[in-house]
Amino acid sequence: MADKLLPDAQSALAGLTFDGMVVMSGGFGLCGIPENLILALRESGVKGITVISNNAGVDGFGLGLLLETRQIAKMVSSYVGENKEFERQYLSGELQLEFNPQGTLAERIRAGGAGIAGFYTKTGVGTLVAEGKETRSFHGEDYVLETGLVADLSIVKAWKGDAEGNLVYRKTARNFNPMMATAGKICIAEVEEIVPVGALDPDQIHTPGIFVDRIVKGSFEKRIEQRTVRKREAA
Amino acid sequence: MADKLLPDAQSALAGLTFDGMVVMSGGFGLCGIPENLILALRESGVKGITVISNNAGVDGFGLGLLLETRQIAKMVSSYVGENKEFERQYLSGELQLEFNPQGTLAERIRAGGAGIAGFYTKTGVGTLVAEGKETRSFHGEDYVLETGLVADLSIVKAWKGDAEGNLVYRKTARNFNPMMATAGKICIAEVEEIVPVGALDPDQIHTPGIFVDRIVKGSFEKRIEQRTVRKREAA
Amino acid sequence: MPWTRDQLAQRAARELRDGFYVNLGIGIPTLVANYIPDDMEVTLQSENGMLGMGPFPYDDEIDPDLINAGKQTITALPKSSFFSSADSFAMIRGGHIALSILGAMEVSERGDLANWMVPGKMVKGMGGAMDLVAGVKRVVIVMEHTARDGAPKLLHACSLPLTGVRVVDLVITDLGVFEIDKAGDRPMALIELADGVSLDEIRAKTEAAFEPRLRQAA
Amino acid sequence: MPWTRDQLAQRAARELRDGFYVNLGIGIPTLVANYIPDDMEVTLQSENGMLGMGPFPYDDEIDPDLINAGKQTITALPKSSFFSSADSFAMIRGGHIALSILGAMEVSERGDLANWMVPGKMVKGMGGAMDLVAGVKRVVIVMEHTARDGAPKLLHACSLPLTGVRVVDLVITDLGVFEIDKAGDRPMALIELADGVSLDEIRAKTEAAFEPRLRQAA
């Protein structure tokens, strides 16, 4: 079989980028983001990207790097947080923005990967989010129709992976990564560790290899957005 | 907290049964079925049950036991296999039957547990399954509207579980159990082993405890429907 | 005396029940975790994919892979489990969370909630708030009774874009506690007053119609 | 000479490609696993929740928790993974499986398939067949050319209740191989004949309209 395992993020991305493409990028805040593939996207010079990602990174890190270079034309997100460059581009009209409720975003991505064209959710009924969408009553309650989302490429970050593309995530770094892995026409995964095929317990694989086209070992800064600690009481 | 851990299937079921109730029962064929809770349902004498289960057991085992006692009024399944008592009751009109495509059944249960009232799938478009249901085109392809399913009670079988209700399944005995655990107003799980809270890796819990109201250690026959082997070549 | 932030959190904690699965919003709601009674087991859900949130870590326990929905570093507990965002919101939307405690900009007398967007200002997004109010069984709002300029926040109808329609069950402000019959027709009721706050004061600072149905504070 | 069951499976195996994820139906399709070329990596999906199905177990390896969609005991491989039925059909419905090989009662010249129900007979159910034909990228049917009573099974239009509309790409019978342009307008084409089977014989046994576009069998 064509080997899924590639030496680095640049070679993993080779031949897959084109201007105007739609990219799903995993992570919540800066937690579990595909740091290496974001850098490779930046180096590729691809322009006019629509990025589907729960958040938009911060100035100088994560997706903030692609905002800096103005490679992103549109974001589909639930919360864009504190990002000055984002705010500047958005307010000047350079950057388009589509907000989705976080659960609706997660479900739309799952639906896209699962062949579900649309689904009815209570989330957003009677709000701006439901404007222009069908609302329908089931069992006396109103629901709004949301559609599945797919992407030309999804880039995800996992903890461990093998050459078959089987992936395991760690703690809350899982977040949007598993659904995005299913909803890209092509999915590239970056992992902290490549393990031999057979080393992962088959009952415990979060993303089966069928969803992963290319896999690469990355190196990770894992920047923390809100370092919050408690003090140890004196012994 | 009220203890979720109960001594046996009978006490786990106490107070939860009523005639005409809807029960989801996990398993695929005889693999991963809640053997102990099915027996307890039989002993409870509850009547007129609608059972949502991919299959209907076999004569004398699994759901076949509840067919024998005529406690089931209706089955919602994808395949009912070889079950003479089932066939007799169905052909005589004693038993109602609703067939769902297996993937539609799985997704309807997931939807029910996930607050999704309905979803559009390509499965069954243009067939008997789509009759009386809305069909709608998305991106030039036809999809049929299917609705979420919920139950008064779901009974599931897992491998290991803890007193918080966290569950782990084993191999293909997982099947319908995880979705059903989410779609019952009450969910009872039976497991092969109760482990201390903290013994299960939090990254590897298939069903988080929030979905499980009661948990019980069972004893299992694990009958095999199609014992199929290959011969070892002579050394 | 109006309630302090900590008193608000303390009052909100009285909505907890043993065995509850709860989602706490950012700000004052987060403080509620400090007031869970010792004899009560409450499990905190974090919508970025965790059940069983523990306290903030000690400095040497920090793990960048372990954060809450406010992006703060946190810890796990023996009972914890992790899951995807899709599974997390399936849990929320599916009605499996008993209680959510959230902040608000405006609440209407019918239980409408606005807490994500001020037109003309840079909008950060609704995050998971719309999913929480649509899916969680009981929604409790904790907020200052009036805006900084003194304008009432409890209104006949919200003026800001909504987060949800008829979703709020209880509003705890620094002046008192209001009950809303979100699914029915009973008018909003004032059920508690902060110590030393008069009915007249609260009437003057509230646009929403309400009827006093004061009960003894516990 | 019409092809035997094993020859049918062998011919169907020629539709496999290196790296393919494949779902095999019950009956002759299951035999296809015996003819996967050694230099090809093909991963078998089982819709009850498994990727990377291995061979049948030796007698002392039998595990009741490890079965295929035909409820037969099987084994796992180092690359295997297990998942729920919802995740399994998300994989199928979402178009992630490259190829499904299934049996049939009837196939129409436009690619309609009937393989689950005979009115008046006890119906066992469609299982996962409707999901497979709706979701898998390429659907190959393997079947006897005619019914036991000699009635044609390749028809202008199916007479039995359908499993899917315009879903079949290729039909392999014991007499030959037919290609169907399920998404377009080209007529069904006969592209291969079994050794010693004449065009006249196949015409006589086929109701469906087709044009011969015979190519050299590999």
C-alpha cells in the first residue's frame, strides 16, 4: 500500500493545496491544534482559504500565523477570542466570518463526515443563527435545519498514531479533531509519536485509519492561553 | 450521591418497568447483548413492550426469551434472522415489526440521545423505507428525513464499568450499546467486571458515566450464533 | 447590601443537587465550584470535551492538553472522562446535563436570554452558549442586576440579539432571585431579596414585570 | 462453462485495488477475501463495528465478542480497530469505503438493486444493505445470472422491492460481467463473457437491455 507515513509536514501537504480551498483545522483554543501543518500551510503560500475551526488562534501562533500572512479569506468558527490581527482584518472587511454555535459546528462537521446532509437541532431557534434557515416542529418543539460541512482538506493533531493512520488523542486535546478527520476529502494527521502498527489497543483507537490519508510526526510548542494555577498550602 | 452500583439485574430493574414501555436493548446478533437484564425483564412480567434492537435474538436465548413469553408487542430492528417463534408471532399478527436499515437505526438512536430531532440520509431513498417520509435534495442528491429515537429504558452490555457508570466495551460487542446508552430516559448497564473508579483510563472511556443510571455485574453465557473456524495446517 | 460576586456564586450553588452533572459558564459561574457542599457529589462538564473537571492545577501539574472551556489549565479526577466536541454537545443537546449556570447581558421576563453579542461592537462569537441554553434541563443566570450605567438588565423583552428564546429558569442578581416559568404562563416572580434590599429598590431597577412571591431565604 | 462460485469470487477480487477499504456481503462476496492478491493491501470493514477483519479463527482462538456482520466468529489483525454501529455506518454513509461487493436477487439495467425482500415470504430485514449501496463509492454485485427457475435476474426494471435506486456499478454473474453507468445515460454494457458462454446464450437469459462492449478478459 502507498505509505501514509511521511517525513514532515511540508511533504505531507505537497500537492494538496490550491487557492480558495476549504480547510478544517482541529483544536480548541490553542489546545490540540495541528501546529506543524499550520506552519506548512503558511510556507505553501496558498491563498484565499476558508478555514473551519472552532477558534482562530492568537496573534503570532496557531491560525494567527495564517491571518498575519492574509492567507485566510473566511473563517467558520464559534468563538474568535482575543486576536488583534483578526479583529483588524474583520473590521476592515478583509476577512469574512461565519459564526456557528459550538455544538452546531461540531455536529455539522460530524454530519459532513457521516453522509448526513442536514439535521434538526434546537440550538439557535429564534436567534440570528436561525435566520434564513428552515424551522420545523417535532413533538411540539421547534428545531432549526443545519447542514453538513465538508472540506477539501482537514488537518488534525493527535497524540499517537501508526502507519495505518490509526489515531489516539490525549485529554481535552481531542476536541474537534476526530470529527474533522472524517470530514475532509483528504485528512492529514500530525502526531507526537508514531507507534508500530499493532501497538495501539484496537478497542481504544479514536480515529480508525480509514479516515487518515497521510500522517506525520510533528514537534509541538503547545502554547498555553490561560495558565491558571492554585497555590499549594504550606505543609 | 445515590449509588449507581446495584447487586443484581433484578434490583437494577426495580421500579422501572411498566406495560407498554419502549426498551432499547444493545447487541448485534447475540454478541454484546444484556443477557442478565433480558432475563430480569422476563422475570418482571412486564407486557406489551416495544423493543428497539438490531436483531431479535434466537429461540430460547436473548430477546427470544421475551418473545417466548409474549412480552414483546413490537420490534424495531434491521434484521430478525432465524427465530421460529418470532416468525410464528409475526405471521399470525401477534407481533408488530418495523424494519429500519441498520445504519439508519444506529443513527436514529444516536440522534435521539444527542437531541437531534431528525436528519437527512441517502439510505433508503426510492425504496419502501422512504414511503411516507419527506425526501429533499441537497447539492443535487436526494435524501430522506429520518427521526431520532428515544426509549423509556435502555439496557446495555459492556465489558468493564465503574461505580460512576463509566463503561468500556470489548471488540465487536460494542455495536449498538454506546448509542443506546445515550437514548434511554434511564439506562442500566451490565458488565463483566466492576473496576474501582479511576481504574479506567479517562481517554479510553467509551460511555461516560453521565449516561448510565444504574450498573450491575452480570454473568454471561455469550452464546455463539455462527461458530466458524479454519483448520490449522499440519505442522 | 447587594450580594458580592462570591455571595452570588454561593447562592447559585444552592441550586446544585447531589448527583447532578453541571456545566458552569465563564466568570461568576466558575466560582460556583468553590461552594459545592462537601457532602454533595456534583460532576462538572466542560464543553470542550470533559466530564469530571477537577480544581486548577498546582504549578508543577500544568498540562497544556488539559484545559476547560475558558481555556484555563485544569486537572482531572479519578472519575473523569474525555471525549470529542461532537460527543460533548450530544451530551448537552440531548438533555443529559441537569443544570447550567451562565452569565447574561439581558434576560426577559419570559426567559429569553441575550449574552453573546452587542451590535456595533466586535463580536467574539457565541461559543457553546446557544447549545447550553437549548439543551440543558435547567438554566440559571447569575448577573449584576443593572448594567454599569444603571440600565436595567431584566427587561420586558431583550434588546440585544438573543442567545435563546424562553430558556432561563432562574435569575440570581446581586439584589435578588427571580423564578421564570419558561414553559408556561405564570409571570416572573421575585422569590428572594438580598439582605437590606427593598422591594421598592428592586422595582425601580427592573423593567421586567414580576410579582413578589418572597420566601424565607434558607 | 459458467463460472463457479469460486471463479465468481476470483473475478470480483479483480475489482480490488491496493489500499482499498472494502465491505464484503454474505455468501459469495465473503469468498472474495480468499483471492486478495498477496502484494495488495486491502482492509476489510465489517459493518457491525470493525476495520481490519482477519481470517476465521482456529478452534482455540474463538472469541464470542469478535464476529463479523454474518455473525461468524472471526479474528483481528494488528491494524484492526473497533467502533460502534453508529460510527461504522457514519464511515459507510460518509463515502469512506471504496468498494462493496454484495449479492442480489435482481438488478435493473439502470443499476437499481433488489436484494432484501420477496413479498409474501417472511422478510428477515435489510440489515445494512441499504446503507452500503447508498454510501459506498462503488458497488459490485456478484450473483447467478438467472433464478433457479431460469427467470432472468438482470431486468429492465426490478419487480421486487428495491434496496437502492441507481446504485450498482458492476454486475458479475456466472455468465459474464456487466458495467452500469449508474450516474449517467450510457446503456448497460456486457464487458466480459465467461469462457465458452456465447453472446446469444447471455442475450437469451437477460431481460435487461445491454450493448456488448467486450474486452479481453485479463
